[in-house]
Amino acid sequence: MAAEEVYEKKLLDRLSDATIDAFAALMDRIRPGWRERNRSRVNEWKLMAYAFHRSPPGVIGAALVTIFLIIAIIGPYVAPFRYDIQLTFFDQKAYLAKPGTVITIPNNSLAKIFGVKPGHYKLLLGGDGQGRDLFSRILYGARTSLVVAILVMLVGPWIGILIGLVAGYYGGKVDETLMRLTDIFLAFPGLILAMAFSAVLPTRIQGFLASHKLVAEFFLKLFALRPQHVGAMASLVSVIVALWIVWWPGYARLARGMTLSERENIYVEAAKALGLPTRTILFRHIFPNILGPLLVYLTLDFGGVILTEAGLSFLGVGAVPPIADWGRIIYDGSEFFPRAYWLVAYPGLAIFLTVLGFNLIGDTLRDVLDPKTRRSIEFKVKKRRAEGEEK
């Protein structure tokens, strides 16, 4: 009886298959015939998912990042207390409270003013030097880190990628000019340059937000902040702008090097011979072929943005009180360390696990996007099935 090799699918494989099939069905509705035209691409995505699921570090990283995303999205809505509520107004035990301390919120007019429900509450991770619930502030801090990372990665890297594509494709004076500009930015340590911009931008950004109410409301909703803290929010927006300015040079170098290699391939010459416009050659032909390494770099850098933003806040040029930010929480808690170790340990652990998650995913993607490595992983998960055996 003849036999064939098939993939031994686990639960994660079936879930990824269902997700990819749902996406393909959606695209087929938007663009009839898309699924049939891209059948090989869809199958390749499934094989990449199989390889990813066989990597324990990748699965662990995906789990850590998923937890971080869930906390960042729903955290402000499930936090026991608002990020700026000082519980010492209700119970003096909240000041530097140890993890597990139970406090009492009396039923009085002050509680109604602050919007706090009366009752007994356990401070799961303790309280800080202002008598605020550390657990609630860490939940809000996750939202801050996620929003900053997303906004930075949506703009900064793509500036560098665009510059790298143009420089690598055209070469000559265009390449020389753009790369010398890149060298100027690379000559300064990124963190120092980000600190400089973060220190001088808040006043200007505060004026901009004051005159553009819709923009201010947009950022307030993103960061889950109260309207009266729009002034303090300017410091966070300045960090985002500063990281836009300093985050692109590495991507410009990487994209330029890969574009220099790709432009010598026959498919680029064929596209030129057909008279295709430069924009089409760059973004429809060259860019998809350099996307793999860039995707790995982007994933690793996502954790890097979170770490850098926390570092700027720790150094005093990022988030300012009462905004909840992991780096700022550690900075404020360092005054009481090691007596109140939880003020440093718990937000530090949150940063460590989040950055670790993105690094593990990026490292696994490097293997998955490498055809040789991926094939070796795929061969290990195949089994032989006799002809006629149920799939």
C-alpha cells in the first residue's frame, strides 16, 4: 500500500490553519479569486506557522507577548483603581503598603468625589510612595508602553526603510547623500540623542496639543488618561517624536544593503525592460524580497522601543507624574529601595518579560523565515500515512 508524508498537526497548527483560512476567505470576498491566485502563498504561511509552533522559545515568546497585549488593551478598564488615585486620603496604610495589604475605603463624600467605591481592598502588589495601588499603575503602564511602541514602529522604521530603498536602488549621488545623512545620525548614541529631543520638545508639543483639541483627545484615549493630564501627556508625545527621529538610521542601512543586492537580480532587469515605473519596481518587486530580515528586525526592535521608552522615563525625560509608566514607576520607587523592593521588582519584571517575549519571537522568526532552517524543522514534524487513511 502506498504511503505519503503529511504534517502531524497539533492544536496550535489547527488554530493557525483556521486563522489563515479565515483571512484568505475575507480577502477572497474583497478581491474575488484572491485565494486561488495566492494558493501557494497561503500554503507557505501555514508551513511557516507549523515551524513556529515547533519552537519552544517562539511559543513562550508568543504567550508572553499575548499576555502583554491583553493587559495593555483591557488593563485600564479592569484596574481596581485609577492611575492617579492616592489611597492615603482614605487609609494611611496605603503609603508604601506591602504586597497583600488590606485597606478600607470609607463611604464618605471624598470617595464619591474621587469615584472610588467604598469597601475593603487588597493591594495585590502593594502601594507606592504616594499611596497609589501599584498593581493598577502597572496595568496602566502596559497601555503606555504598547501605545508608544506601536506609534514609534509605525513611523520611525519605515522612514529608514524608504530611505534605504531609494539609496540602494538609485546609487550614485543619491546614495551618497542619503547615507552621509544617515551617518550623521549614527554618529550620536541613540539614547543620548533621544534624551536631548525629549528634553526640548515637551513645551512645543504642549502648545500644539492645546491648539489642536482633536489630536489631544485622540492621544488621551490612546493612553487612557484623564483630560486634566493633557499637559503631562506632552512628555509622552515628545518621547514618541524623539524616537521617530533617532530610530530610522539602522533600518536605512539594512534596507540599503539588501536593495543593493536585489537590484542586480534578473527580475529587476526584466521589470525595467518592461517599462515598469520605479515605484512599482521598488514596492512590488524589491520590497517583498527584503521583507523577511526587516520583519525580524522590526520584531526585535518592538521590545527595544519599550525598553528605551522606560529608560527615558527612568532618566526623567519621559513620562511625568501622575502618568503611569513602567520606567517612571521604577524611578519613583528607587527612592525607597530596598525597603520597598516591590516598587522596583514588579515593574522591572514586567519590562523584562515583555522585552524577552519580543526577543524570543524575533529569534524564532529568524529561523522560520530562513527556508533551509524552516525545512529542517518541517521534516521533523512529518509522519507517514498509508493511502486511504483518514486525514
